[in-house]
Amino acid sequence: MIKNVSGDLRQLDKLIVQPNAVNGELSEDDFNLFPLLRSLTLVAGIDWPARVAEYRDNMAKQTQVNLLSSIAQ
């Protein structure tokens, strides 16, 4: 499954317009996407493409919600 998720994230990487908003402007898409990406930080071994990682980290900073990487398994 990690291989599939990593592949999906590579597809998502191509769609991210800006690191502070997936479509270039903060929208409901961000409210739906960020929690999903945050939950994936619980999974060790996922290959995070650069733009996805930058978006994930930026959204965590904007929302002041910690990622779960420190307890990933």
C-alpha cells in the first residue's frame, strides 16, 4: 500500500499550484486535503514528493497543527 500511496502523491505533486493553497487560493480543497496528508504522516516509508511535502509542511504551519511524523510506524 505504501507504494500505491507514494504513487498517488507523485500524481498530486503535479497538481499543487502553490505551497499555501493547493489550487492557488485557499479553498475547501485545502480543508479536505490537508487532514488526509496529515494522517499519512503516521505511516513510515512514504515517499513524499517535494511539492507535496512543502504544501503539507506549510499547511501545518498555517493551521498550527502538528504533523504525526514523530510517531510514524
